[in-house]
Amino acid sequence: MNPNYIEFKKQRELGEILTDTFAFIRKEFKPFFSTFFKIVGPFLAVMIVALVAYLYFIGNSFNFLVQTDNGAASFATIFVVGLAYVLSAVAVYTMSQSTVLHYIKSYNSGKGQTDFDTIKQEVYASFWSFIGLGIIVGLSVGVGFLFCLIPGIYLYVPLVLSFSIMVFDKIGPSDAYTNSFSLVKDEWWITFATLLVMGIILYIAALAFSVPTVIYQWLKMGIFTGEMDAENVFEMTSDPIYILFNVISTIAQFLLNLISIIATALIYFNLNEKKNFTGTLERIENLGKTTED
């Protein structure tokens, strides 16, 4: 067993969930990110290229429209590049969530040791299951927010755990969707509080990476000097420095999202332990085997 092994299958208070989330990142930093970038890295590279291309074409479209009458071609290019960015972003976030959860699954099975080949195989095998579950979760939460803010929040709390349920309980998307409500039953408020605190922490961290982009944007727009230049506003997105700041901010927010996925996994195990005592039963069984040996 890994001496730095963190037991996921146990009950935790809110503070322990937050502490162990960052402790897991700290202790597993090298193997975790090595595994992550080997699997998700190529997709992330495509997303970054698509983002840079999108920002560049958006910025240059203004000059193109001013200097020519062929606006349709410019908008068609922006649409294609924008679509490529959206699709690559969906793939990246799907693969990242799957990779993190399957890494934790392998980590638990190996008591701190992971199997890269198994993780990679399971991530690719479950891609469409994650896409399917993501669609029904997104539609459910989206419709909830459309009707009123409260239904959207109420649905988000259990459904955000459905991805962990699908991986750790080894069930399909529809069953994971249904079981998420049973898991959170009678524990909705503490789950909401945990997600809220983690969300605030990550939001503040994300803001720190967004500040340089916003300041540079204001400088280019002439807000500090009081001399607004409409042409600079449109051309700014093709500025190499602005693009660089956006790429850094996007990657930072993307990596911060990994922390929230780990937190949701810990929340899942906490609730599962309270209701099913899975980890406790496993430890009792292992203790019996050790005694026999």
C-alpha cells in the first residue's frame, strides 16, 4: 500500500472533504497529472489551437468586413472555427472528468497504486456514456434554471454526483441519473453547502487568473485614458498578448475544474458510506482475511 494513501471510502465532514481534496492533489501531483496529460493532453492541445484560431479570426473579421463586401465568408470561417472550439471543449471536459474519476477508481482498487493502461481503456470505453449522461444532466439543470433559479439549484446538487455514481457503482447513465436523487436524499443541504464552499474557493482562484486579461483589455479599450477606440475593441482579440492571457486563463480554469471533480468524488463516497457502509464492510472483510493469514 502507498504510505501516502488517502482512504476515499469513509465518512467526512465538510472541512475534511475540502482538506482531503487538496491533500490528494498534493500527494498524487506527479502521477495524477502525468496520467491526466497523457490521456487528455492531445484533446487539450486541439482545444487551445481552436481557441487561438477563434480569437484571431474574430479580431481580424472587423478589418475584413470594413475592407471587403464579402462578409458571408468571414462569418462562415468564424462559425467553423467556433464550432471546432466548442466540440473540442466538450471532448476535453468529458475526457477530463472521466480520467479523474477513473484515476480515483484505480487508486482505490490499488490502495494508492494506479494502472495507467486500465485507466486509459476505461476512459475511452466510457466516453459516450459520459456524453449521454452530460446531455441529460445539462438539459435537466438547464430547464430547472429556465423555470426558476431554485429548481435548477435543487437538481444540480444530486445530478453533479451522477458521474461519480456511474463510475464507482459501475452502472449506466440512466441508472446513475436516478440513483443520484436517492444518494442525496436527507443529505441535500450539507451536500449543497460543500459544493457552495468549494465553488467559492475555485471561483476566487479563477478570478486571479482572469485579472491580467481584464486589465489588458481595459488598457487596449482606452478606459484608463478616457479615449475609447472602437477599432481597438474589435481588433483586440487578434492581439498576441490578449490571446496569450486568454489561453492561460482558460487552461487555469480548466485545471481548477479538476479539483471540483475530486471534491464531488469525495462527497459521493461520504454519502455512500453513510447509507451503505461500503468502505466499512470492506475494511472488516480485509481485517478478517489478515487475521486468517
